[in-house]
Amino acid sequence: MPRSLRLASFRLNGRLALVGVGVWLVVSLAACATQTESPRAPSTPVVAQPPPALPAPAPQPASPEISAKLSKTVKASYQSSVTAGHSTASGEPYNPNALTAASRNLPIGSTVMVTNPATGRSVKVRINDHGPFVHGRSLDLSKHAAEKIGLTHKGVARVKVAPANSHTAHSLR
């Protein structure tokens, strides 16, 4: 076979191989670049809408039967004037002339109605301290609050504690 014919077929086969490799490369790249379309085709991003705002219910005063169910009878005492000015758990100084109390169970800032069943008198107090730290007692009234319900002459008595606002209703359960 003449040398020129062999060289020509080699050139032809080499070019065909290059063309084949090129076609294969183009098809492979095209397959990798193809993206599938999602079922929804909007071009704008989807933004979640906030839920509609509901109006807050107006606080309702506790009815007498609810207050009676939430009230508890506890043993109470009172703080004397000796500790006046000492810091309470709320950060304010103890004032014996204020209508405040210390409680083991009620949250600081809550308001309760304290009634002395022996005298029938009641006083509304704000819890501003933790205590009392005497076994068997649950409430420590300020001196003025104790005077209002007639507790100062006995020192310790059983009193009825009921929520005075909606913030304390869950605390007495």
C-alpha cells in the first residue's frame, strides 16, 4: 500500500476521532447544564404572610365565686418596724407604712386581697418580697397592712388570700 494512502486514512481517522470526542463533550456538557423546571414557574419569590393580629381580650374582674375557688387560707404574720429600710426582693426598701407583703409562693409584683376571718376586715397588698422564713407561715404582711386587718395584737393568724387582679389568679391554684 502506498504511503500517501495510509497517511490520508490516518488523517481522516484522527479527524473523525477528534470530531467524535468534541460531539461527546458538547452533549455531556449540555446534559449537565440542563435544569429541570419546577411545577410552579413564578419568577417572584414567595413571601410568607404574617398571621392576622387578634385583638387582646379585655381583662375581666374575677367574679366572687371564682375568687372563692382561688382563695386559700394560710398562716400569716407581720414584719415589725425594726427592718424598715432593708432591701426587699423587689429591690425597694421595706416600708412598714406601705401595704405590702412577703410571700413564699406568690410572684413579686402580684396583688392579693388578704382577709382576717376573725375580724372580717380585708386589705389589698402588693407582694414585694420573699418570705417569711419561719416554718408553717406563708405570708408576712407589712405592719400597716397587719394593723388594717387587726393582726398586730395577735402577731400570727390564719388569713384568707384571694387574687386581687388577673396576674395573680394563676398563682394561687
